[in-house]
Amino acid sequence: MNKGWLTGVTLMAALLGPVSLMAATLPTLHLTDQGGQDVGDAVVELKGAAAVAVPPLPDEAIVDQVDIAFVPEIAVIRAGTKVRFPNSDETRHHVYSFSEAKTFELQLYKGNDAPPVEFDQAGLVALGCNIHDSMRGYIYVVEGSLYGQTDASGAVTLPAFNAEQSPYLVIWHPDMEVPFQLAITDLADADADRLEIQLPFELSVDDPAQSPSNLYDRLQRYQSDGN
Amino acid sequence: MAISFRTRLLLIFLSLLGLTLAATLWAVLRATDDNARAGANRELAVAERVFDTLLVDNSRQLTDRTTLLAEDFGFKQAIATNEEGTILSVLANHGDRIGADMIVLMDPAGEVLISTHNIDAELAELRESIGRRQQAFSVLTLADGAPYQLVMVPVQAPQLIAWVGMGFIMDEALLERFRGITGTNITLLFRGGEASVQAFTTLDADLPLDSLSGDFSDVLGQATDRFSESGWLSRQGVLKDRDGQQLGMLLSVSLQEALAAYDSLRNQILAIAAIALLLAALATALIAGGISRPINALVVAARRIARGNYTQPVALQGNNEFAVLGDTLDNMQTAIQERERHILYQAQHDLLTGLPNRDELGRVLSERLSDQPEAPFGVILLQLSNFDDLSDVYGLSVMDAVLPQVASRLADRNGELDRVGRISTDEFLLLIDGLTETGATAEAERYLALFDDAFRHDSLEIKVEARLGMVFCPQQASDYEDLMRRTHLAISEARHLGHSFATYQDGQDERHLRRITVTNRLQHAIAEGGFQLMFQPQYSLEHQRMRSVEVLIRWNDPVLGRMFPDEFIPLAEQSGDITLITDWVFDESIRQMRRWQADGYPDLGISVNLSAKDILKDSFVDSLLGRIEQHGLKGEELILEVTESAMMADTERALKNLKRLYDAGVELAMDDFGTGFSSLAQLKSMPVHELKIDKAFILNLADDEDDQCIVRSTIEMAQQLKLTVLAEGVENPASIALLEQMGCHCIQGYCLAKALPYDELMDWLATFNEQRETFLRA
């Protein structure tokens, strides 16, 4: 934890006056891991604050399956949102989750056969496919509307908020064991364009062995040769 | 001794021990090798069972896994969709899930729906099993050049909808895992169809797969041999051989490793062997030393004794056999020493008198002559001159008692015991330092004086007489042989002269030696006929004719040269050979006379010299008379010339024998008349016809009036005694004239002729008869 940032946040709070009454925005946050790499696709949620303007819930969110993978891999939705799991692959998928926030199963289906699933409880929902063990997907369900997801360069901008009591950030990424929490007051220099946050983990390196299996290739080849 | 006893013992012991140890080591190494092999084989047998079990276990595990997978609802569901994409996905996904390397999906009839590998070769077997029962099973198969364990499981939903097969490669990773369990190296050899042999192995050993060919069990055998060359002991087994798919395994253990367990045993045995050898060498060296040291000492002692050195004791310590042997050797050498001393004493001494004997004294004298060649000394040979007579009278035992007394007196006189020796029965030899000719007489008399007193034995008084011969060294003799001969010559001289002592005169010995040589050669001449006869004319003045020739002997010896009768006749007389010579002369001269009588000189007789020895020998006279009769000799045909010396030796016998000849009618002439010691009285009684006046009176007759006087009176005396006279040595006509005038009957001499051989005599006679006056008249 960088002591400098904390000093900056405190200073900013003093300039803004009583935080409980005033709407505020945070500068763009830039997340890096221990190695200084940009952390993309990370979920950043602001808690202990109320949104200045709460947008309406969308009808449904989409988690597609393309080339035996969930797209997007990490989807952030507000509690109560319905998610549709279309299948864009030739093969059927058997999507399931055993997560506490939402347990469900969509047995072998193809195309748009599967009905949408409503996620009414906040929390992290891990997705899998029963016949494609390599498929991993996440749906991050948030209570409010104060959240964001980092882009490929690890940057994210949160919506404006009204601080209630001691607002704090919860940051999550699949490579992290537990979500990272950070009090707003600990943030320095809220005026700056960007706030750098270094997360206490390292991004995993893509394992080539995890790539589509040899067996699959061979079977495909047999299929194309044979038929 | 090429190799010492010690070394030999060492070699024998060490080689025996070495052999034993080597044999033991060999046996142990062989046993351990056998053991190691047997152990390795046991290990391999166990490993094979373990391997088999492992394969079964593995297939069971794989079957379980595959079965579990096939029973997965999602899997069944996916297969049941019958959609290629989904089936492909689920197969790959589930295959990956259980780590399969090969996937086969077959319809219930056994048609391949999809497969990662070409398993056409395996189909027959698979269908066979599928047809039999709807139950999971596993096979070993080769696909795309690698061996797999293929597990086939039925997919039931709930009826059989397919057979899913999961194959697991049997690669080196698996073999490594198995190796960890079996503890042996594993090689999988496989051959599919016409392809060449391939292998997976946990071994580093080089296996040239291309060279392996033939029947598959042969291939395994060849591989086993290959490994064995690299020190691997292998056990082979065929895992599969069907439909052109061949799979076999070799389990291998390292022989070195198996043997390595025995390395410490072998090293221990080697160490023990080395220590044993070392100890044995030390012990043997000690024992050998214990034996060879005293033996060496004994050998040294024995050699010393053999060289004649008896003074040093052998002195071996201890109380073992060697010490006893050493003592025995000591005793022996003492005994030998004693005996040798005794023998030496006996060898060097005369036992009767205790004086040094001839040999010892000879040694002393020789030593003295060579050690001090300049220092003068005298040697006296003392002979007991009446020893034989005394022996005859008293007997030898008495003389044996007397001799020691003689020795004692001599030794006392000399004062030095080793300078007096008894060299024969009656001879003593004395060495007297510093004695020269000057003191010789006094010294001789001192020794002779020792015999003045009689010797006593019991009641007898024995008067011993001695005679001495002396030689002075070094001038008279420089070696022992000369010395002895010359002392004997001296004593002979003394005896000859009737003296009690004589000193050696220089030259005696040489004459003596000459006489010995001449005597010796003379015998050769007699045996081989080395003599010739010469004839010197004897002319009768009385009858004016050639009366006879004196026969003279000539001897031309190949060694000595021309010898004259004056020298050799006395020697022949001494040796007794004269009679043989005379016999020969008689026979030969009679033969010659007969020859010239036949050649025209019938009246020419021979005058032959007779030695005094001949005259004194009755047998000779007998044979002579016999010969005269045999040849019918008569008158002046044979004249015998005799000398006075015969009379002097034995007058009676000489006269008797002369009388016999005289009576037999033989003309006798007295030779060399006037030079002897004959008395006129003897002349009176001597039976001779003629006197031969010695040439000493005749040679200068013409000039010497004394000679004329003697010759004249001799002739006159002869005429009175009715004897004829022959003058010898007539050299000139003047003498002839004188002799003729004096009435001499016969002449002989150079004036007429010297002695001539037969042929010259014949010539001379012819000349003389023709020119007689030139010889007789001036």
C-alpha cells in the first residue's frame, strides 16, 4: 500500500468539504499487478456509496459461446438481470454453475435453445460446460450500479457517487484468490487524472497446454478424412 | 648352488600358498559370479511377475477410469445426441480428462465411428471381444508406430449405444514408472506389419534396431544377446503376437551391479590373500633363515675342514640338531687333526729312531737350499759301514736297539733334532750350518769319534763303524737330488779309498753321470749290435811276417758319438756286460779271420783282449774253450791278451783259468806289461807265452834311453823265461830298428798301421806285402 496515495485522498477530502453531502467522482483508475502489468477485465465495485443517478436495468445480458469459450469471459451485471447463453458453436454446450449466488444448469443445447437465466442475488457466479472442461466463464453480480470493468489497458472510470459512510472499492479478477478491498479515504490525490492501484497478485500466464487438445485435432482430422 | 635353500623354501611355500589362495579366490569368484547370475535371474523372474501384474493393474485402473467416464451422464448424453461436433467435443474433452492418448468410438456392431489413430490391424481382435460380451476389456495394440493399452468400454444409455475406447501409450514414461516398481530396466520391442522393429527402453545401451530381424522371439533373443554384450542380463517375454502386431518386452538387470554386491567380499579375500602371502613370506624367511644359517655355517666349516684347516671350531649355538651336527663336526675335525698329525709324523719320521726320515729331511734340505741359497752349510752322509756284518752277527732285533742309540748320539752331537735324519737302514744324513771345506776334517772326526765307544745292548758291546761322505752347499749342490747323489759319490769314494770319510770332489758327479749314461747306452749297443771290429797288424820281426792282428772294438753310438774302449770297457766290466761283449768279439773276429784266411792270408791270426772279469769267470772260460774246440783254432790263430789286473783281484782263480787255456794250447799274452803292480814272482808262475810291453815305454823309445834300458832288460828277462815280447806303440822305423836289435819278437803300432776296418786292412796288407821295406826301414 502506497502511503502517498492515502495522503492525497485525505487532502482531497479536505478540499471537497463534508463528503456525505456532496456527489463525487473518482479519477480513472489504472490497475496493475505486482509485475506492473495492466490488469484487464478486472471488476471494480464501489461500496458504501450511493449512485448519483441509477440507470434502469437492461432487459438481458448475453454470454455467448464461441469456439468453445464464454464471450465475454467475465460479465458484470446488476442483480436481477437476466442473462441469455446463446451457443454459436457447432457442438452443443452444457452450461452449469454451482455458485452460491446462482445455481443453474442448461443441459446440452445449441443455438438459442436455452432459456435466459435471472441472476437476482449479488455475488460471483462461475460458469462451466459439462462437456468442455476447458471452458471457464464468470458472471459478477453487483448490488448497486457503482461498478466498472477495466479495459485491455487496465483502465476504468466509475460513475459519480454520493458517499455514505466510509466508501470503499472492491476489486476482483479471476486470477485473484480473494477480492481486494480499498477504502476511498486511502486513495490519494482524487483530483488527478488517473489513480494508479497496484493489486497484490500476479496475472497468470496463458498455458499453451490448455489450448485445444491434441485429441480434438486428431478426431477432427479423422472426421474430415473419413467423412 | 644356483638357488639357495632359503630362496627355494620361500618359493615353494609362497607358490603353494599362492596356488591355494588363487584357487580359493577363483572358486569364490566363480561362486559369486554364479550367485550373482542366479540372483539376477531370480530378480528378473520376480520382476517379470511384477511387470505382468503391473500391466494387469494398469489396464484395470485404466478400465476403471474409462468405465467411470463412460458412465458419466453428460458423456452418455453427448454421445446420444449423435451429433458429430458434440461427440468429437465430448470425446476429446473426456479423453483429456482421463489422460488418454488414443480415442476410438465404435458403434455397437464394431464399426469405427471416429478414432484418433488407425486401428485397422486391431479391428479383428476388438470385434471378436465385442461380439463376445458387453463388458469392458483391454488389449495391447500398436497404432501409428507406438504401443498402447487400449481399454474398450460399452456406452449404455441404457441400451448399448456405442463402444468407446481409450488408449494409453506405453512410452518411456510408463516404462520409467514400471522400472521404479520392478527395479529392472524395461525395454519394449514392437513391430507392426512390414515395418522394422522399434523400441522404447529405459536403458542407455545401444540397440541397433535395424539389425534385428526374423521371427519375433528371435528378435527378442538377439536383443537379449546385444544387451548381454553390454553387461545386461535380460529376460524376455512376448506380450502380443497377432495379426502382424508384435510386442515384446525385455527386463534387464546389470550384471556388474549384481556382481558389485560381491566386490567387498572379493576385496576382502584379496586383502586376506595379500596379508597371508606377506605373513607366509616372513614366516618362511624366518624359518628358512633358522635352517639355512646353521647350514651355511656348517657348509663353511665343512669347506674349511676340506681345505685342511682344522683349527677353527664350528661353534653353533643352541641345542637343536644343527648344534649336535656342529659338535660332531668339531669332534670329527679334532679327530682328523689328531690323525693327520700322527700320519704326518709317521710320514716325516723314522719310527725306530724318531729322527726325520728321508722325505722329511729332503724337504728340509730343499727348503734350505731354496730359502737361503747363499748361506753355506755342509751335509754329511753317515753310513754304518759294518751294519750288515753286525746284523748277521747279532740279528736285526739287536740292531733295532742299537740304531736309536746311534741316532741319539748323532742328534746330541748335532744339537738340532731336525737336522739329523735316518734316510735308510744304515744311513744317516746330517745338515751342519756354516760347515765349509775348511772345517770338514775336524767336523768329520768329531762325528767319527761318536763311534769310538761301543754301543750296549743287554750285556752286548757292539762296535759300530761309520763312514762319512761330505758335500758343501751351495757350491757343490744346489738341489736335493744332486746333493744326495754327491754325498753317496763321496762315500763311495771313501769306501773305495778305504778312508773313513771323503768329501765330494767337483766333477765326480759328472763323470759318474757319464758312466751311468754310457753303461745304459752300452746295453743298447749289445742288444742292437752297435759295435764294429777294427784290426791293428802285429808284425813278427822274428819271422819277418805279418803274424796277427789285434782285434779292437769300436762303438759308434748314435747318442754318445764315437766311444773308445778305454772308457766303456771298464764300465762294461763293472756292470758285468763285458762277457757279452767278449763273446760277440770272439764270434765276430773268428768269422772275419775265416774270411781273410779264405782271401789269401791263411797265416794271419787274431789277438783278442780278455777282460780280467772274463778270466775270473769260470763259465766264460768254459764256453771259450768250447768255442776254440768248435772252430778248431790252433797255434797262433788265436792269441788272448790278458792284463795284470785280473791277477790282482783274484790271483788264484785267474791263474787256474789261465792255466786251463794255456793247457788247451791257446797262446796267451800279458797285456800292458810294465804298467801294473805285478810282481816278478807272479810273472814266473803265470802261464803266458808273450809279454806285451806297454806303449808307454815304446812311444819315445828311440829318444829315451831309460825306456831303451827298461825295454832291453824286459826283453832279456822274457827271453830268459822263454817268453816272447811284443812292443806296442811303435811309431817310427828308428824304434823298429832298436827293437830288432834288442831281439824283440813282435811289433805293433802306427808305424805299421793304426787299427783298420776289414776292407782297409785288406788293402793295407796288399800294400805292405808289396812295399814292406817302406814300413820297416827308415
